[in-house]
Amino acid sequence: MNCKKGMIILIITVFLFSIASVCASDANTTAMTMVDEHTTEEINEIEIATHTGEKLELTSNEMLGNTKTVTEHTFNAIEKEIDNDTIIYLEPGKYTGTSEIKINSIKNLKIIGNSTILDAEKKTRIINITDSTNITLQGITFTNATANNGGAIYLKNSANCKIADCIFTNNNATTGGAIHWQSSDNGKITNTQLTNNNAQWTGGAIHWNNSPNGTITNTTLTNNNATIGGAINWQSSDNGKITNTTLTNNNATYGGAIHWNNSPNGKITNTTLTNNNATYNGGAIHWWNSPNGTITNTTLTNNNAKQNGGAIEWLESPNGTITNTTLTNNNATTGGAIQWQNSHNGTITNTTLTNNNANNFGGAIHWWESPNGKITNTQLTNNTAQWNGGAIHWCHQHHTHKQQRNIWRSNTLAI
């Protein structure tokens, strides 16, 4: 009898153990299902954090499925890993090569460096991006590159591309000493330094051509040189924006730091332009045939033009506006701080112009054949001109001249 009871107890024990095992298996399956439910975006963010120590935000069209690490320090090794929906990590150190890295017809690619230097050693361009979308280059130094267009990087027919947390130094080209955007919409440059880059023609550091909606944010451009647009040239590229950026010691014949040509609706906000120089016009900024440009909350100091517009020249660019901006110690032959030429409906509001100087006319501002200009709530102090208009000089304004003089006098501004 006792033996039968023992057998029954043993059978019940085995049965209960089997049920527990099945439950545990189901729980484990449920847990695995929960892991699988993590989005690709979340997994990518975890992987990025592992490699760089920071979490990068990915948009819905940047959910990348593949990750690769390049250990061989050559341009060719990087190019071999390029694929769609991929993150490529570059180890620290210097990478070199004798031919450029080609990114052609690729969607959703990130190349992320970590104390990584791509050194072209004056032999080649570094990266050529064509017919691609959503390409991001981050945390990389680009140096000693040379090419006809875009010394370090050339983008063509490639939308929504981004350059972040990078350094560009000692790169050279005919156009776009460091970067050339060609027919590439919605480009972004952020948290980047561009220093000692040179272009023989346009855009010492950056050249935008037929590439609307480009943005430059939290970036520093120093000691760049070109014939047109010492640091940046916007060419036939609408809606360009520069925000929270510093441009210092850049040099050109036209537009010591920035040149806008046939590029309407350009905007400069919360930006500082200092010690930029133009051989002819627009010591810091030259707007040409680019209507509706705006400058807001910006400081322009110690910029120089040997001819017109020590800080800014608006040429054939109507409806320009300057708001909440400070212009100090700028110098030119005409228009110590600002020259408006053939640019009607210019407006200056809540702005301060101090210690600007013109060798001829318009110590602070020179208006030339630019009717309907307006100045409101603006202070002009200690500006000088050797000939006429210590603060402001109007020339060939026709019937609007008297009207605007009355408006200025109501604001106690000297003419």
C-alpha cells in the first residue's frame, strides 16, 4: 500500500514539474517577443551610444538595419562597406587614399568617426556623393583634399544630406574649397568647423549651387578665402539659412565672408561676422540679385571693403531687412557699414550703428538709387565720412528722398 502511495506521489510530482517547465518556456517566449518589439530606431540608438558615448536621434527615414566597423585605415576600405540602410563606424586614427570614396545611389547611410581623420594628402577629393538620399557624415576631420569642385566633399543630385560635428581644414578647389552642394536640396551643416579652406573662384569653404533650403547652424568658419564668397557662396539656391554661426577673418574680392547671388529669401540669424575683408564690395556680406534677404539679431564688427559696404552691400536686391543688429567699426570707401544700391524697399529696424567710417560718402549707410528705404528705432553714433553723410548719405533717391528724411528726423537720426 505504501508503495502505491509513493508511486502516485512521484507521478504527481513529475506532472507538476512538466507544467512548470511549459509555463517557463511560455514566459521566455513572451520575453523574447517583447525584445523583438523594440523598434529599429531604438536598437540603432543603443548601438550608436555604445560606439560614441552619445545618443543620436534618428528620423523615421533613418532607421538603419546594418552596422559595420572599418579597421583598415584606407579610403578604399571605407568604400567597400558602403550600402543602403547602414551605419559605418570609423576607428580613431588617420585614413588615407589616392582616390575618392564614392557614394552612388545609396539611401540611408551614416558614416560616423571617433577622433577620425581622413587625409587626402593633396592627392584627391575625399568623398563624392551622387544620386543619394539621407547621407550623414559625423565626427570626422577632412583635410588636405583637392578637386575642381568640392575639395573634400562633392554632393550632386543628393537630397537631405547632413554634415555634423566635423572639421574641414586646408582643403582646396575651384568652387567650394571644402564642400560643394550641386542640385542637392535640404542640405544641413551643423556643429562644424571650417578653417583655412580655399577656392580659386567661389565659396572658400562652402559653395551651394542650385541647392535650395540649405542650412548652416552652430558652425565656425575662419580664415577661408575665395574670389567670391570668402567662406560661403549661395548661387541660385533659394531659402538658405545661417543661424548661430561665427565667421571670422575670411577674405574675398566680393563678399568677404558670404556672397548671395540669385538666391532669394536668404536669412542670417544670431550670427557674428568679424574681421572679414573684401577687395571690392561687401566686407562681410554681399547680396546680389537676391531679394527678400534678412539679417536678424546679428553682430558685424571690424569688417572692411576697399570700395562699397564695409559690412554689407545690397546690390539689385530689393526688400532687404536688417533687424535687432549691431554694426560697429566697419570701414569702406562708400557706405562704411552698409551700401544699398539699386535695391528698393530696404528696411533697418531696432539696430545700432557705431564708429563706422567711409572715406567718401555715408559713414554708416549709403543709399544709391534705392527708393523707399526706411529706418526706425535705430541709433547711429560716431560714424564718419570724409565727404558727405557722416551717418547716412542718400543719392539719386528722387521723390522718396524727402519723405524718408522726414521719417528719420522724427527718430532724431542725423543725415
